[in-house]
Amino acid sequence: MSSLLELREVTMRFGGVVAVDQLDLRLEVGEILGLIGPNGAGKTTVFNMITGVYRPTSGTISFDGRSMAGRAPHNVTRAGIGRTFQNIRLFPNMSAIENVLVGADARHHQSAFEAIFGLPRHRAEERDGRKVAHQLLDFVGIGQVAEETAKNLPYGDQRRLEIARALATEPKLLLLDEPAAGMNPNEKNELEALIRRIREGGRTVLLIEHDMSVVMQLCDRISVLDFGRKIAEGAPAQVQNDQAVIEAYLGVPADAP
Amino acid sequence: MSALRARLRVPSIIEPIGRWWDRLPSWGRWAVRGLAVVLAVLAPNQAIGEFMAPQSDWATILFYPISIYVLLAVGLNVVVGMAGLLDLGYVAFFAIGGYAMALLGTKMGWNFWEILPVAILLTAGSGLALGTPTLRLRGDYLAIVTLGFGEIVRITAQNTNALGGPRGIAGIPHPPDIGPIHFGVIDPRPYYYLTLVAIVLVIVMVRRIEASRIGRAWVAIREDEDAAEAMGVPTFRYKLLAFVFGAAIGGTAGVMFASKVIAIVPDNYPFLLSVFILCAVVLGGSGNLPGVILGAFVVGYLPERFRFLAEYRVLLFGAALVAMMIFRPEGLLPSRRRRAEMAEGGGGMGRLGAEVVEAGATKVEA
């Protein structure tokens, strides 16, 4: 049985720098996998490779049984992988609902011709898009600010908007890049609940996160990266006590042998 | 600069108008649009002409440069204002449309209505040919390449005997009569009205595309092209669509112009015209149709109005542009989104600006 997402010996070199080194990663349908590691470990690079922004120097990435090699990012999204960004990349001057509509358009097919002449498919997709967008804004909990300009939204709402926008692309796999960054404990609890609801909706989640409590609470499994290499993998409790992981985060005492 | 602007702060009449427009119900807006069309139809009037252009023939100026500039500006607005692509060679499509009319009219004996769809296809095709290799470039690089294309078209026409060389092509047929309306040499009004019809049709098409997934995608591409790509927007394809659409509109204007003037020469299509149309778009309020129309009107009208200054009128025009950039860089009638973009800094050009992103790289930390 093949996994939903499979990375095999994936390596990413930027000139002399090896950002990701022979990474093996598998993700099963319905899992919440956490990808953790110190800053600069290569986690976002992994995201960028999965979504087609970077082409791996070597190794293979397959999603849903199909190879993702050489696919443009917009085709990766259409294949069913959605993402959010570490430093929130909303469309700042568009309203919240317009942001989500852009995501929803990934599933639409209307052409310019149909738009100009107001043909049925155009009208149906516009109606459907609005409906889905409103539902998603409600789902993530910001339904009431639908018409607000994105850049004017409070930080927590912006993070949730980004998730709504990614969900609008109807992903089978959702990549979340540090969604809890900058959130207060309350917001983090709500975020955890939201991610669980997303999984209950039948989606799979790959999560980069620095907040350990969120990771421990949420993830079924955790993979730990350090200097581009996977140094540990397993259930949260197991990884938490792994010596290599502790050293990667906290370092080794100066007088260690 | 901002100290200067602060001291000379002129109360804006635009914001209240914008707010009034927002509150206007649907029928009200249609009434205003209808009124604008009526005014445009009544414009070639002797009395108005005395006031607006005592030195020139008002009706002639209304056709060219004013209505042609408006059509060109609406077309360039799709490329620059909506999709955010800096095109400095838009005159090329105007030229291709003109030469299509000239060649097919004189050498093949076709009439205006037969030539028009062919010219549109030809310019759209050239937009496709230009855009496909170049739209992977961004910012300054795209600007340089499009500028080059504009010049290539003009210089090719100048150096190719089959295209008339530096003497151009003469004997271009006028459009055939439509009932009692005769398209002759003297009276510019039928051409003006024909262009008006084209402008209205183009505006309707542009508005409809704006309110569709393509229009949204263009805004998204302008705001953050990489994020748009990540959200499933086929950015290259849509940029190409904007380019081709804008090109077709430019070609239409080219056909209209050539059909009146009987003869065209390569010097009818200088780089300066690309600049003028770009000015019209940016000064009017990039992306906003009423603004762009107003901008085109101003850019077309002012140099004619100041004809009595002979060469100095271009100097005055330049000074006016500089003043605009200091006191109202967002344009005469900026859309609200445009004003927000300007407030961000960076000249409000979004992806148009000098920033160039390496292919494949993003700003995200590893």
C-alpha cells in the first residue's frame, strides 16, 4: 500500500550548501505529521520541494501514487496539495473573501470567453465560489470579517485566513508552515481544534511548528530534521526523549566527551 | 518632497466623489454611465469646440488623439493596470493594426470590416509571440524587452520596402458607408463614433473579465505572484492572456486610425507614443477605468490645447507630469485599492517595480 506522500532520498543543494540531505519521509492518509527541528534545519525547503517551488537536486517525490517531478507549483496545487507560508503571504489589498475566492478558483474552469458573455458556467462558478468562500471563513472562525481588507486584519485572523484560502483549493494534503507562530495560548488551542477539524474532514496535514506543546498535542508522528538530515522519527513521546533530538535543540555540554 | 506636498496640500475632491459613487445604487451608476456616453456622443459640437480647442478642429482632435488614446489606454490598462506587467512597447500593436489595415486595404482590396477581425487576430498573435518567451521575465527586464519589441516593429516597417519603407503606405481605403453615414476624408465624426462604439464594447468586455476568476487572478498576481502560483493560479498563462487581450485592443485602435488618415508612415508609431499611453494609464489611476479614460483624455487633449506654445507645449506637458508625480502620484482617479497600494511605498508598482525575483527562489526562510 503506498502512502499519500512519499519522499525518497530527497536532496536539495544550493551551490555548495546542502539544505536537505537524503531525506526519506512518508505520510499516510489522515495523519497529522509534525516536521520539527532547529532554525535552518531545512523544513521550509522541504515544503518548497513538495510544492514544486524548488526542484530537488536528487531523489523522488510522489503524491497519491504519482510523481510530482517537474510540476509547476500551480499544478501541484491542482493535484491536491495546499499550503500556508511561514511569514503569511496573503494578498494584502484584497478582502478576506477575495483571498479565499482566489484559492477556490483553483477548482474552477471558466474561460475568458465564458466570462465575457456571462455564460452559465461562469455564473455558476462565481456563485459557488462565494458560497464556498463564506463557508470556509466560517469554518476557520473569521466569517464576520469577510469584507475586511486582508492587511487590516489582526495577526491571528490573518493566519486563519491563510488556512481558509489554502483549504479553498480543496487539498488532500495541507502543508502548514508554523501556523502557531505569534499566537497566544488561547489562539493556539483554537488552532489545534481547527487542525483536528481539518483532519476529520478527511484531509492529511504536514505541520512545521516550533511550539512543542502544539506539536505534542496534535501530531500522530513527528520527524525531526537537523542540518537537512532526519535525525529522529516516531510518536511524540518517543521523539521527545530522543538523545539526538535533545542535543540538536539544546546542544551538548561543553565538557562532554 | 513630502514637505513640499504637505505645505501645498490641495483639498481633494476625488475622495468625496469616490464615496458618493460607492453609495450609489445600481441604477444610479448605470444612469451616470449612460450620461457619460450621451456626453461623449454630443461632444463634437461647434460651441464646445470653440471653447475646448480654439486653435484646432475640435472634432478632429476628438477622434485623434483623444478617442484613439482612450482606446489604447483602456487596452494598455489591461496589461499594466490589471495584470501589473510593465509594457513599454505598446505602440507596436497599434502599428501592427495600422499596417494590417494599410496592406490588406491597398494590396488585397479588402474593406475595413473584412480587415478588422484579421487585424485583431494578427495583433493577438503577435502578442502571443512576444509574450511567450518574455513573460517569464519580471519588472525591469520585461520592460526592456517590450520596449525593444516596439522599436523593432517600427524599424522593420521603416526598412522593409514591402511595408512601404520610410514613406509608408498611402491610399488606405476608408470604411464603406453604413447607410447614410459616409466615411470620407474631411469629416472625422463617423470615425469618432465608430471608435466610441469600440471603446464601449471593449469596456464591457474588460469589466466582465475583471469580475471573473481571471480578473481576480490578475490582482493576485500583482499582489504576490508566488503566493498566487501556490494557490493554483496559472500565472504564466494568465499574464499571457492579459498581454494578448491588450494587444488585440491596440490593434483595433490601429485599424481605426489607419482607416481615416489615408496614409501611414513608421513615424506615426514612435516610442514616445508608448510613453504617452503609459502616462495616460498611470496618471489616470492605474487599473481604474474612469481614471484611465480621464488620463487618456488629458494626455491627448493638453498638448493640442497648448499648440500655440509650439515646441514648448511638450515642455509644459513634461512639467505637468512631474507635478503630478509630486502631488498626486496615485493618479487623478485612483481606485481605492490603488491608493492602498501607493500608501505601501515602493511607488505603488507592485511587481512592476525594480524588484526581480530569481526563478525558482522564494523569500521564505529555509
